[in-house]
Amino acid sequence: MTVESTRGPAMPRIIAIANQKGGVGKTTTAVNLAASLVAMKRRVLLVDLDPQGNATTGAGVDKRSLGHTVYQVLLGERRIADVRVVSPTGGFDLVPANRELAGAEVELVDLPERETRLKDALAEALSQMKSALDEVASDYDFVLLDCPPSLSLLTLNGLCAADSVLIPMQCEYYALEGLSDLVQTVKKVRAHLNPALEIEGLLRTMYDPRNTLAQNVAAELEKHFGDKLYRTVVPRNIRLAEAPSHGMPALALELQSKGAQAYLALAGEMLRRMETRAAA
């Protein structure tokens, strides 16, 4: 059964995966969650908004050989339908990125509606998909946006286009400070640019239950965010670290690894939460 978003009956749930702190597992989460949702028979589009293009590489696509990327989409030179490719290892569709995207920060500054370029491009693409003859095959259940590790214009485009934001974070002291900044940014975006934006959930990554600090930070998160904190935790796992070098999600590298199983559990928990909200 397709999980429906609040946008309407066959519209996808658009989720920005964001945290301005680097090295917390955003791209790992984006690629592995996309593959896990595909494994659960959902149709997924992953949009790489990071100039490093790590999600593109992790999905098995050579970013150096790309003719067109999300860069041209943001500048209005190409449509999403023109640049999307299929991940050969993950089974999801991908709007790729490479270093060319770094120039978009400067070029977007002088463009009209600079914060909503991605939102408008996605709306156009999804509208065209709806009118296609093969509507079911063309549609998506989820659109995941892999945002860069900064509160930049690219991240702002992701937050303006999204229904919600998923926040991966490590359980350490500095992560709590960064989380506070991100929550304030979400509130400002909701107040001025995207009133529907909400926090999808907080995901604990690289988690070591033996670490007392990790336990204390997790307790703080649970106290302040309640059911917004996913019960699923992603442990430190060598297969998750190795998978990008092979250009594939951990599911494709070793399905039984703890990392792959954690992201499958996350996808299941996310779907159950959405079904519960829809029923309510």
C-alpha cells in the first residue's frame, strides 16, 4: 500500500535530510534509507543537493561523466525529468550532483525566488508525471533531499521544497548545540517560506550504547523531542563505511550487516508512523 502524504492522494512525501554539522551520516542515511524504502516496494527519488556529490557516488553513478545535474535544474536550464538517472545499485531514481553545484550558491543570489527554485522544479516535474500515460510507473512515494553540511542557500532550497526534515545526529555534546541552531532555522523557514514544514524525526547515528555520554545525550533528546526521536538507532558499522567505496548502499553490499538492518528498521518505523498519522 502506498503511503500518502498530507499533500494529497498520490503525491509523494518530500523529506529533507539535513544537519549543518558535517560527518553525522546525512548522505549515508539518504542513500541507505532510499534503498531500504525501495526494498519495501516504495518508489523513491533521491535528490543530491551537496556539491561534493557523495550521494551520487554512493548510488553507483560516476559524477565525473555527468552532462547535466541538479545544478542546471536550480538555474532553470533543465527539468528534473531531463537529468534524473537510475541508481544501478540502489534501485531508486537519482537527480545527481557534482562540484559544478558549488557555483550555484553564487549564481542563485541574484535570481528571483532563489529559495524556492528546487520546490518549483519538483512541483513541475511531479505535475508532468501525473499527466503521463503510465501514471503509476512514473510516480514516487518518497522524494529524499540530501542537503549539504551547512545552513546554505542549497539547504534552504531543500527545506523550502520539503514536507518535513529528518535530522541525523551523533550523540555528543556539540551535536546538541548544532541541533538547536537547525531547529531555529526550521522555525524561521516555517514562519516565512514554508508553513507546512515539520520535523519528520531525529535519527541517532554512529551510536555506541556502551558510551555513557551517548546514553546521556540520547536521554536529553528523548526528553525534549519525545516521539520525534526514532526508536531505531544506527550503530557504527564497517559495512556502512565501506559501501560508498563500492558505489552501493549497505543493503547491496551485505544485507545481513547491522548497518543495513538498521536502515531497513528505520524505513519500517517511518512507514508505520506515517500510516498511524494518516489513520488518525
